[in-house]
Amino acid sequence: MFELPHPRHLVAGLLGLAAVATLGATGVASAADNAQCQADSPSHKPLSEMTVGFAQAQNLANPFRAGETASIRSAAKAAGIKKLVYANADSDQAKQVSDIQAMISQGVDALIVAPLNSTGLQPAFKAARAHHIPVITIDRHTAGKPCRDFIAFMGSDFHKQAVRAAQQLVKATNGQARIVELQGAYGNSVETARTKGFAQVIDQHKGMQIVAKQPGDWSTTKAQKVMSQILLSHPDINAVFAQSDNMALGAIKALQQFGKKPGRDVKIVTIDGVKAVVKKVANGEVAADVETNPRFGPRAFSMLAHYADGKPVPEQVIMHDTLYTPDNAATKLKQGNVY
């Protein structure tokens, strides 16, 4: 047990927060299990008196990061937060650590962190712990112990996302496919989970064969280059699984340059649910897109309020991700539910 004014520990039993909390028009977050964190000596500080730091990991040119940031900012305003301190690491791990340390020096009462990588934030967590500052991590798992390094993780089930994508690809190809898999950056926890989830389903179907898999590093440009090279060796492929929408867009450009029509000659499934790709689901170029829900804000501030008030908060919250298919994509776009 840490000797802190506000030490964290696991508790069991009924959730102090509702197990399901609405996060806007398209999704909810639910507690993954009943493991919880609770402050032994809560501050009882209301949100209206809190300064909260938000450490973003990547440039807002990434639609997911833009949606995530918009959700945090909007929810902070709605919750009446005294001040939101924002910093963007722009894909620099060392900068993210220094960003968090700078926020601590500014006297934030709590931190929301979108980790860049699955490791590397230990110095920042240690500094927050020394100043009795609760941390909520969002989007990506990172090394650390719940209820010590951070009070909660909120994010998607990346393994399940890939399982859903694979199921849609089996459906779109009638179980007969020669597949290219465009993976994220090797070693990234999201890439690992999505690779395993996709293989779990594909390996069960004899007619489904992954003929090539290479990292596209989450990049449209890199994915286009990789896809172009693969097509030279495997011109007969008829399916693509892209672990992100950015890479799906790169794959589409390469296929078109090669004379193949996405949606007709090659079935594509992808993950993220950004508007540009959901439009391609609606027009038939993409078979399915599994959303990565970026709407963390409302639940994150609700959890901070509960924690400060001495109530238990779930150690892990798994987001609800919408599956976009030709049956619902146009409707979701019209409803304004796509980021």
C-alpha cells in the first residue's frame, strides 16, 4: 500500500458508477468486471474547482485523435471543470512524459492520459503518484498497475474488434479469400491484439488464406506503398484487412492504381470508423468498418468526480464500438453519429 493521502486499492462489489453510461448518440461504456479503485482519503473536491490535465499522444490530423480530444474538451465544459490543461506529444514518447510532468508542476488535480505506447510512461506515473494525482488512461493499454499508476483504463476491446472484422470478411467473401493483412506498428499493443483477433477467426476457415501481412505503421502513405508491392507478388488477392482506416485508404489507392476495383474485385474490412471510410462502406467500396469509439469525455469526468468523492470507480471500462456495414452506414452518416 502506498503511503499517500489518497492511496488506491481494489474493492469488490456493486459498482459505484452505473455499469453502463451513455456517451452520446452512438455508444456506451460498460465496466468490464467488478474490480474497482477507491481513495482511502478522498479530497471531496468538486469538478468546478478542479484543474485537469489532458495529455494527448498524436497529431489531431488523425480523425480518431481529433474526436477523442473534442470529446474531452466538450465534456470538460459540460462538467464545469475549472480549467483543462492540454498538451499534445505529437508522437514523441519523451515529450509525452515531459508534458505530464509539466502539468504536474502546474498543479493539476487529475490527469487524463492517452498513451502513445504500451511502455514508457512510468516516470510520469511515478511523478503523479508522488503528488497524489489520480490518472485515467484512455484508448491504449500501457504498462502500469491499476489503482497505483492509474485509477482506471478506458478503451476498446481491440481483440474483439478484429474478430468482428474477420467475421465480416468471411461473410463478404463467402468464406473464400486470399487476404492481405495490413498491420499497425509492430510491438504496439493495439497491433498485437488485432493481429491475434483476426487470426482467431480466419484460422477456422479453410477457404480463407492470409497470403501476405506487413506493417503499414498506421499510415496511409506507408500502407499504399506496401500494398503496391504486395500486389506485384500476389495479383490474385481478393481481400484486404487493414488494422486502421488510414491504412485502408492507402490500400484503396494502391488497388485502384493496379486496376482493381475496391468492393467488387477486392473486399475490404477495416477498423476505426472515421467518416471518410464509413462513406466508402455506404457506397460499397468497403465491406465493413468496426468503430474505435473516441467518446471518452463524459465517463472520464464522471469517474474523476466519483473518485474525488470517495466512491469506487471501475478499474477498466470497455467502450461500445459500432459496426458499420452497407446496411447502416448511410443512416449513421445522416444522423451525424460518425466522427
